[in-house]
Amino acid sequence: MTIGDRRAAVVGTDPGEAAVSAPRVGDTVLFGGLLLLTAVIVLLDVRTGEDLRVVPLLVVVPALVSVFGTVRQTGYTAAWIMAVVVTSRLVSGGTFWDVAVGVGFTVLACVLGVGSCLLRIRHATEIARLRSAAVALQRQILRPLPVVTDQVVAHGVYAPIEEDRLVGGDIYEVVESPYGTRVVIGDVQGKGIAAIGAGFAALGAFREAAIREPTLTGVVDALEDAVARHNTFSAQTGEVERFVTALVLGFEGEDRVEAVNCGHLPPHLLHDGGAAAVPLRLTSVPLGMAELSSEARGAEQFDFPAGATLLAFTDGVTEARDASGTFYPLDTRLDRWAGYGPSEVLDALHADLEAFSGGVRRDDIAMLALHKAPTGNRRRQSGAMSGQGARRAAQTFSEW
């Protein structure tokens, strides 16, 4: 699933009708089928005679229509069925109490069918509003890709483990700063809303620090402080403290990339028809665990030649398994797509992951494919953001 804008469409005349995912049946088809069903049931009832009355079975039809129809369609169906069944009951005769009980049961069943349709649409309306709020929240947490800066073009794929969620525990961000483009991709320990909260804390800190801090290690220190503060608050509220594995990248020069690896998987470089993991030697503890290590985090550099694609990802990729439990062989599979463009690599890799795992996802998946921006792309007039502009941008992110 390539990251992009997600929009909730509003269609239909009844409130909440747009939120009903099941396809609605047109009035002509519905009423045509209703007439046909009624004719068949009435003929069967005539043939079976008094021994077996089948017309009363029509009372289940409004309940069935309420599952996929609108309130208006369910109401018309209930009125029609009520008229047919009640008329049949009156014509067939019987004692007063037999007729009264039969008519009362028919009316009750039809009213319940319309009521269940109303409740379904009300519930669908609430779900639609919640999902709309989730879409708005996602746009604040995770930026739609691709993102184009002076140094790189960032394409991405994001697939939460739970289909009913738009955001999971994996995070990413791309920020253009006075010190070049800075990128983070990370994986929060655990899943659920609490994991999303820890990820949001890290993202907010990155958006501010990426513009404010002149060094990449300074950015990572700000992330560490943010996760530590979040964990302190979590402990006070009885929630589990969490750590975040993260890879922070800085693109400033022409052919070099700076990296700080906080317990994350190393990126892979696709270039000259081959793919290989970037040999990062300095791997420190994840964010939120700095107090457990006596060594300060350090940055290192590696080559990023022209025409190359840098692929960063979370462990949802490498820990995907097939039916036999075998892990996904990323290193051998990437060679197949070494000559592809960034978006094509992501599409091919995502499709191969789905095929390999049989569509069974065990973890969130986030992937970024970074490629050098075209020469002269969005050139800044002064070559860098002014200090005053940087402070304004940092203040904006902080207030946000």
C-alpha cells in the first residue's frame, strides 16, 4: 500500500449511508426481486394448502434487506411484506387469537427490521466520523509520500499490521533543514495506541530538532530526551515504558550520507546492478535506553553515489515469514530489483512480501526508498535557510 492521501467519500441520501461498506442494491433490482419472491412464495402457499403455510416466512425479508439496504428500502420492503402476510393471514381465516397473534408477530418483525437498519446506519455514521478523524490524525503523524527536498526524493510504503488502523508502531519522517535533509525511520516496541503515543513523541521531537540542531547526534539526543520524557509520563499513568529503534540519516554533501543507528536495521544500497547492506559499525542502544549504556551515540558516514537508491525499512520486512516459518530473504531478493527506480523497488518488494507471507502480516511494515534529487531541484536562493527562518520553523513545530 503506497502512502498517499486517504479520503472518506460521502455518498447516498440517508445519514451515514456513505460509511456502509457493503454494496447497496438499486431500487429496481430490490423491488423486482421482492415481487418475484412474493409471487413464488404465494404460489407455493397455494399448492401446499392448509397443511403447510409458507407465506408467514416472508417476515424474515425485511431483516435481510436491513443488512444491505437503506432505511427507505427497508421501510418499503417491510410495508409490502406486512401487507402481503397480513392479507394472507386474514384470508386464511382461523380463530380471533390465531389471526391476532399472526398479525402482531408480522408487524413486530417488520418494525424490528426497520429499527435494525436505523441502528446499523447510525453505527456506520459514527464509524465514518471516527475514521475521518483518524485520517486527519494520520496526516499529522505520518507525512504523505513522496517528499522532495533539495537533496533527496523520498518514496515510501507503509502498512500497519491491523487493517482497521491507519497508523501503527512504525514511524518515519523527512525534514529539510538549514543543515540538509534529515530522515528518520523507526520502530516502537510493542503495538497499540500506547506504541503510537511513543512514536508520536519521537516524531514531534525530530521535526523540531532536525531544524534546530546543527549536528545529527544533537538531533538524536533530542529524540532520546523526548522518548525518556514520554516513558516517565507512561510510568506515572501506569502504562508500559517503551523504547524506539531508529535510524537517523543526514543528507548534506553531494556523495556522502551521515547516519546514527539506534539499534535499528542498517539500510541497503542499490547501485550498479547490485544490492548490499550498508556496513554501519557504530550501533548504539535504542531511543529511551541511553541510561543503560556508558557510550555516547556517534555518527558515521558512507558513500551515496549518483543513481543509487538507499532503502531503509523496519523489521516487519526482515521478519516476515512464509507458511513454513522461514524468514524473508531480503538480501537475496533485493538483487532482482537493483536496476529499478525507487518507487518500482518499493512496489516490487511489497508485492513480493505479500506473496511470500501469503498475506499474513505479523508486524507493521515501513519502507523508505531515497534517491538523489535532480540537480537544481528546488534551489534555495541563499543556499540555506537563514538562522531566523530556522528558529521560526523550529518554534512552529514546537507549538504544533
